[in-house]
Amino acid sequence: MKDEILLKIQKSFPLVAKPFEVLANELNITENEVIQILQDAKTNNIIRQTSAIFDTKKLGYQSSLVAFEIDNDKIDDAVKILNSHPGISHNYERNHSFNIWFTMAVAPDSSLGLEQTIKILSKLTKANDYIILPTLKLFKISVKLDTTNKEEKKEKIKKRDFKELELTPYHYEIIKLLQEDIEFISEPFKFIIDKLNITYDELFCIMNDFIESGVMRRFASILNHRHAGFNANAMVVWEIDENNAIEIGEEAASFSAVSHCYLRPKYKNWKYNLFTMIHGKTNTDTQNTIDSISKSINYKSNMALYSSREFKKTRISYFSNEFSKWEEKNQKGIA
């Protein structure tokens, strides 16, 4: 039963006043049983966070995947410096000369911008080299770990047309509150309607506007991969023909074990341009997915970069003053 609930709250969290009651009715158990199962999973660090997942770009932020080459004896100090930046949400050590991989975002009002911020960080961390790997094409972003072992191995990726939505100060207020990790209580959204003095109908109408415009990808629980039993997580990179990139990327993204799939640029010192994040319970599971993809797409070479250490994994706190504070403190790094 726990595995069924964990899968459900990753995929489609009910946007209603009493979401756990809805889940309970679907599973023919009580609301209290659902809440207790989820609370236990939270206590045991299986559930990392339950909140809104926003589209960084649609909120006006610049972002990119970045890889640094750091000497092994400098990694610990470098990680402290990197993790202090509020726009770094994910940070891992991987098995490559480019050994520190992180996602980086800077605020819409950044005085430094993305590239200058990365340049400053490379100096502060004493990086030997670095590459900036922005998204050229997004094929898939959806972390849904199959806790039940019942999901199909492949899935159809739905293409969506998003409506226009001009964000207002009122929207920003709601975005800030939706970022908060909800409590597992009967009415987990009540703190928002109480704070803003609005109705549930108003809140869920705005949340649906966020979803239909692509501003919010979904509201969901994110699991701690390793605590949920997924111990073999690899970023698999592929060298593919750019002329056929769309067809190849869509095929790679169709595998259910692939949570992220992007087209990124190539460089003289980096030939891989298709990135797939693959989650497996064992190295064999992950390798089986890699083998299946390799039989389905045309590629020149590939490489599996396993995460040996996780240094940071959190949601960005959008529209926080921590971004400007970091820039004020580190402006001297420009020189």
C-alpha cells in the first residue's frame, strides 16, 4: 500500500482541500492511514519534499547544468562555496575528470548574469576547467520513481501547448507559499488560504492557471532516491547527430526510467550532447535501461556518469533576497 501511495503522490497530487481523503478513497483505506503512511515516509527520509515544482525559465531565471574540474584535495572546500549559492539546487560528484556537476540558476534581476556568476565560482573554487551546458531542447523532466515495479518500461510523452499568463505581484505571493514543504495533515493548503484570505476555489484556480501556462510543472512529492531503494542513478550522456536530435531525444525520453532528457551543446573538450538521467534500484537495472536505449537510437558513443556523492539536492527558493545577498558579497570575484 505504501508503494502505491508513494507512486501516486509523485505523479498526480490531488489539488483539493483534502487531498489525502481523495487518495484514501482511491485505495479504499482511511484518510488517517494515508497521512500516517506519508508521515512515516517523511520521518524515514524517503519523502524529501512535497511542494510545487516550477519552471525556472518561465519565472524569468537563467539556468544551466555546469561541470567543474576540481582537484580531489580541493573538493570539500569547493563544495562549501558552491552550495552557498542559492541558485544551486543539485550538486554531485561524478566519475569523470569533470567531477563536480551542479545545476545553476540566477534571478531575473541578477546584476552578474549566469556566465559571470559561474566564472566567479570557478575562481573561488580554484576549478581547473569548466563547461556550461544550457538546455537547447527539453524532451522530458519528470522524476517519478516506480516504487511499485508495475509501470510500463516505456511511456508516451505528451506534447502540450501552454497558454499565456502574465505574472502579477499576487501570483508571486502564491508562488512563494507554494514552494513551502506541506505538512501531512487533513488540509495541507489551509495555511495559504488563511494567510492570503482567499478561498480554496481561488487557490486551485490559480494553481491550474500555473499548470496550463507551464509556470508550474506539477505539485508533487519528490523522493530521496537512495532511501526509496533507487541506488543506481546515472547521468548517461550520448554523442548524437544534431540533424536527427529531435527524433533521437524523443525516443530516449520515452523510457520510463529516464526522468530527465535534454539536448545540450558540444565543445572541443566535450562531445556529448544528449543527456539522460536514469534511475535504477541496482546497477543492473540501470544498465538494462542503457542497453535498451542504445538499441533504439542512433548514436556515436555514450558514457554513464554515476553519482558517487550527493552534496546538495533541494528546491530553489524563488524570489528570495538570498540571490542579491550572494551577489553583493561576491562582486569582488569579477576582477
